[in-house]
Amino acid sequence: MVHNPFKFGVVVKGADFCDRQIEMAEIESDIASGINITIISPRRYGKTSLILNLFDRLEGIESVYIDLMGITSINDFLDVYAHAFLEKIGGMQRFFELAKKIIPGIEKMELNFGPVGVDLKVSPTIRNVEEIISIPERLGSKVVVAFDEFQEITNVKEIDLLSVFRKKAQMFKNTTFIFAGSRRHVMNDIFSNAEKPFYRFSKVYNLEPLGKSETIGFLRHKFNSTIEETKIGSDLFQHIYEVSNGHPYYVQYMSHMIWNIAMESGKLELEDVKRAANKVLQSERSMYEMLWDSLSSNQKAVLKNIAYDISPYELNMSAGSVKTALDKLVKMDIIQKGEKRYELVDPFLGMWMKMERVVL
């Protein structure tokens, strides 16, 4: 049985990953040189897949992945951080054997064995936080630690965790960090604000849309692996890229839909791209409706103008009101500032607005 070769909405690795050759090569070189990296991208841009595929390319460097999504306290942070290394070290027995080496100055630690595994509790003193943060530096090998959704660390209010982290991590010799996040205004504030402790602590990568040539090459390879090339219409792959605007999620999503259509008709034509786009819009409709309903009237008006490539300053509202709406839409990661104008982060949102002819 032939399976659909395109995957979306999940982490993809190996041949399923539309390889960002340029970014991967540069980040791999930086990590090997001990340079801390920050990866900032919109949601569903494949940053997690990029990190895990990068791990597979690193030689002579141990890798640890930590997802900070959902943390709200210092105890949450210590728990997910310590557990990541507990698994890397090789389980509880190995952890106990190395405990005096990797956390020699810990003041209090509790281990409770429950139905879902080991519950590790550490008293959240500054000293203990510093001890836990220092675990990778004491493993005796080069380590790269990747934090996903790093902006969630700002939810911790009990202590200035960013300052404590910077104080310890800047002295590490064998540990390199990757900080990845999708709430771009928060990530930019953490790493680009001169008043914040993480200012200039890492090299910042803002992920752009996928490159056109490598995406077309990826699509051609994947489609040709299951469909005869003679049955694929000319310029189909370029059309997929243009409709998706190089957005990694939609490149895979659209291709997944188009492949299903091809299995029914036995061929692929340009018209199938439009059919697939409509299917995607229908599946995403409820999400767009919720987003639209959450906006104020000014935000809706500004967003609609941007979707139709009209300056929002042509609206019948004050420049200050337009600026306030723009700033809020940027903060919500709905729009972004391009070279010449504001743009929608999600290319299908604009298509949905035009299809539904949304009203204010």
C-alpha cells in the first residue's frame, strides 16, 4: 500500500523534512564552535523539526531537547529541566550514581515514585537553581541543550530566572544552548533588549519562508517517489510554493491534500492546487473565525486593509489608532513588518478573509 509522503502538524525528520540547507549548515557550524543560538519563527514554521534534524547531524556532541511549553513556575522549570537530563543520563539508577558529581551542592531534593514515573522536587532556592542549570556542564562531554518555546520562561515570577541563568551559563565551557520560540515579540524582547540579561548572549536567527528552489526540489522528489513524472503537470510545484508563500506548514499541508487528489484522478494538474487550497481553508475555517471574533473593530479594519494590500493609514481613523491596532496585531503574531509594508504571517488567513468576504 502506497502511503501519502507528506506530513504536516507533526515533527518530521530525515527525508520528510524539507531541509533548510543554508540555515542548517550555518547553525551546525555555530554550534560546533560553541556559539549559543536563538531561533525565532512564527508558529508552525518547523523550528522543532529543524532542531531535531540538526541534532542528527552533530558529531561528538551530546544533545538534549527541553520543551518549556506550559511552565508557569520555577518548580515547573526545574522539573522539566532535571527530567530531560535524567532521561539523557540513563534513568534513575544512573542518576543516583552521578548525583554527587552533577549536583554536588544541592540543598534539598525529593524523589517520589508514582504511576506516571518519577516526580523530582527540588527546593527552589537560588543555589539549587544554579546547581540544576549547571547539570550539562558536569556531564564530562560537549553538550548542546535546546529549549523549545523558550519565551515561556518569562512566566516564572518567583525569581529573576533569566538573570540567574545568564550568570551561570555565560561561564560554561562545554555547553551550548539553542533558544527557540514562536512568540516573536517576547523572544525579541528577551534577546534584543539591551536592558535584559540575555542581550547579546546568542546569535539570533529569524527563520524566513522556505527557499523556492529547494522547496521545488523537495516536492519533485516526494511526488515522483509515488507518482509517475509524466502524470504531473508542468509548473505544479512552483504553483504550490507560490500559493503557500513558502510557509513550511502549508507547503506540506497543500502537498498532502494534492497527493490525495492525485490518488483519485490518477494525475496532477494546476487546478488541483486550487482544490487543495479550498480544502485547507475549510479545515482551518473555525480557527480563523475564532481569531476574527477575538479582534476589535479597529484591528479588523486594519487587518482587512493589509490582506487586500491597502495601506491601513487610508482608513477613516486617526494615525494613532491605526498604530495601536498595528502594534497589537504584531504582538499577536498575526502580521509582521516586511521590507516595504506589513504582511500577514499566515498566507491562508488572507485567502480566507477574501473568500468569506468578512465584514467589520
